[in-house]
Amino acid sequence: MDVNWDLIVAGGGPAGCALAAKVASTGARVLLLEKEDEPGRGLSWIVDVESTAFEAAGVPFPGDDACRPEPERAVLVSPVSGREVDLIPSPTTPIRNDIYVRQLARWARDSGAEIRTGRGVRGPLLEGDVVAGVNFTDADGTNRNVSAPIVADCTGLVGAVRHGTPSAWGLNMDVDFFDIVVARRDVRRLDVEAAARAVQEGLIENRVQVQGVSVHGGYSVEIYYMDLDQGYIDILIGAKPGPGIPTPDASFEKIFKRFPFIGEKIFGDGGAIPIRRTWDSLVGDGFLVVGDSACQVIPMHGSGTASALIAADLASKTISRALAEKRYDRAALWDYCYSFQSGRGALLAYYYALRLHADDMTSEDIDRMIRRGVLAAEDVHSGLVPEPFDPGPGILVKKFLKGILVLPLLFGFAKAGLRAEKLMKHYQRYPARYSPEELRSWVSRLPV
Ligand SMILES: Cc1cc2nc3c(=O)[nH]c(=O)nc-3n(C[C@H](O)[C@H](O)[C@H](O)COP(=O)(O)OP(=O)(O)OC[C@H]3O[C@@H](n4cnc5c(N)ncnc54)[C@H](O)[C@@H]3O)c2cc1C
């Protein structure tokens, strides 16, 4: 049994690799266990990441091999009438997730972390109610234990470690079915001649990113971008599972029928993303959750990479301090929890409240909101920055006048905005020190 590690990181996605690199660079002994044979395997989709996130999180910028071309133009398409709205250039950078994850894994290794692949973590090693390591399946199939005073669960939605933690921490639950979106993003080859004919016939546009919302009902997106010169099409489908809602795979089949010039996959993958607010607390004794495992995702559109990197940065600072002070309990790790929840977590909570409202809207409602200009390019842009909608009095009046014919929808949206503000403010007042009573009181006063 290994006993010399300071930190065990379970899961080598963006959160785990960034965390391992940062903590190892301080001289700590860090072991990262990844279930796949190499980091990034199974994660080969394009992610659009807030362009400011790399610097904010203090992580390397994606190398040239990870960067993807930015669309020259993007339009939002309403689901029923097909009305197009020109979008403001996106504040995000498209990158190939798997290549960037491998870059982060190299950074972690170069910083001194040990990465062992082909190791599936099964759960925490508990000493009483303290996480003291993990149990994992080794490359030869045997079950092993490995100890460390601090364990970080970065295994994404599966939460392989957190599920086995004491229930009093509130981290052992499944994410509700209701709070999950399933997505798939493929880049595929084209039959270029046939695709060019389709462009001439007006069936599809070249070098225009088409962002369809609520196309497959409720919370769903269908986004594609075709580049004839480069000979590829990039397609993203995301949908919250529900009655009558096709899976992304089924929606892909429909797109292949609609656009028969789409050929074989160059790269791409799919998976499930949690779209709820973060857990009430992100730490336990000897334990932290980071990234999708902590539900650190913008619930309105399922983007989690920037939050995972920012959380890894905050967690690394807390872990380094805890290791220096040799204190690993919940109170010692609280600073990470407080700084995330009261900052970025508050913004995610804001978008969670808006998402709950969007869940209740039909495709027809969304269509009317777009057609009337109540849901406009600036709203999409705010969500990607991300920042709370703050349109200012001029735009508010304009929206009100435009929205007069869809007044109930407008009021519903305004009410959801107020609820979102309330939840965001509640997160901003997250307890700064660990106290079970203060945490309980904070949870009991959650407005949503
Ligand atoms: C199709 C799709 C498109 C997306 N598009 C965007 C986007 O445009 N922008 C954006 O910001 N986000 C996007 N996301 C979400 C984003 O990919 C995630 O939020 C982000 O990857 C979370 O990082 P993570 O490190 O927390 O978890 P993950 O990326 O899920 O990494 C978890 C890692 O843990 C490993 N693991 C799992 N179980 C175990 C175990 N038991 N033992 C050991 N290792 C384990 C996995 O193999 C994986 O390497 C998208 C997701 C999908 C599915």
C-alpha cells in the first residue's frame, strides 16, 4: 500500500489535471488516478471556453494543436418560425477538449505529479468519517488501497469518490435526472461537391454557425458550422432527456438524413453534464469535489470547463495551505468551498434559477420570445461571458415595448430574473468559516 502521497486526485479531466499540476508544482507528492488508458480518452469533443478563463485560472493557454477555428459569423435560429438573429462575436474560444486535457496532463507530469492511467477509482477509504485515501482497481484488475491526507474527486458526473462519503456532508447523492443534459459533438467529413450544391440550393450556409435552440423541444440545442474549404462540419446536439425528446444520437441520425453529404467522423464524443447549482458544500474531512463532480457548470448551457479550471485553482491554494499547516479537516479545506461558492458558484446559481424557468417554456414560447426581440443577441452574449443579465434601463424599456404582445412571457422572464438575483445573492453570502450551524442555516434559507 502506498502511503507517501499528500494528495490523491481521482479523475484526469480538465479539473483533475489542472489541480494535480498546481499542487505538484509546490513540491507536494501528488498521485492522479485515471480510469482510461490515457487522459483525454472518451472526451474528444470541442469545448467553447470563456476566453478569459485560462488566465483567470492560471493554467496554460491551449496549444495550436488544441485550438479550433472560430466561426466567422453565428446566428441564433428560433425553433418554430426559423427566425434568424445575428449574434455578437462569442467571448469564448473553441478548443479540442481531449488534446487540451493531454496538454494539462503533461503539465501535471512536468510539475512532478504521478499519473497512473487504467486505474478506476471505486470509492473512498474511510477512517471513521474521514476520507483517508481511495480504493481503486489497478491495471491488473486487483483492488488496491492508496492513502493520502487529502483526496479530490474530479471524476466528473459519476462522482466515484463522493458517492461513498458520509451522508452528513451532502455529497453522496446522485444528480437528479431532471438536472442532467446529454450532449454529443462530432466533427465530420463532407462530400464537398454535394455540400456545395446544398449551399447553392439554400439548404445550409457555408461558414455560418447556426445555433438552433429548443429545436428538439424544451431545453435542447442543435448547433452546426460547416466549412467547405476545410471540408468539415461541426455538429453539437444537447438535450435534457424527457418524454418525446430524442436522444442526441437519434437527432444526429435525423441530421444525416437532412444533410446526406455529411460523412465519417473525424473526432467527437458525447456524455452527460450536470446542470444544477453546486452542492451545498464542496468539502469534507480530507476531501474536496472539483469540476463536474461538484456540479460546477453553467446550468443554462452546460459549459463546465472554465469553472473546472477556476475551481482547480482555488482548490490548489487551499490544499497547499492545508498541507503546510498539516490540517486536513473540513474547516481547513473550507476556504476553497467559500471562495468558489461565494464567487463563481453564485453566478452558476443565478443561471440555475433561469434554467428552471426555461425548463417550463415550450418551443413556441421561446420562438415568440426570439421573434419579439425579448430574447436577443445581447442575452446570449451575457450567458457566455458569463455575467448576470444587466441590460440597463434603455434596453429594458425597448424589451418591454417589443414584448408587449407576449406580456405573460416577459413577466415570467422578469420574475425568473428576480429569483435568479435572489439566489445569486444568497450564494454570495455563503458562510466564510466552517460552522455546521451556519451551513445548516444557509441551506435552510436557500430561496430556490
Ligand atoms: C458533448 C459535450 C460538449 C460540451 N461542450 C462544452 C463546451 O462547449 N464548453 C464547456 O465549457 N463545457 C462543455 N462541456 C462540458 C465539459 O466537457 C465538462 O464540464 C468538463 O469536461 C468537466 O471537467 P471535469 O474534469 O470536471 O470532468 P470530466 O471532463 O468528466 O473528466 C472526468 C475524468 O475522470 C475520469 N474518471 C471517471 N470516473 C473515474 C473513476 N472511477 N476513476 C478514475 N477516473 C475516472 C474520466 O475518464 C475523465 O477523464 C461539454 C460536455 C459534453 C459531453
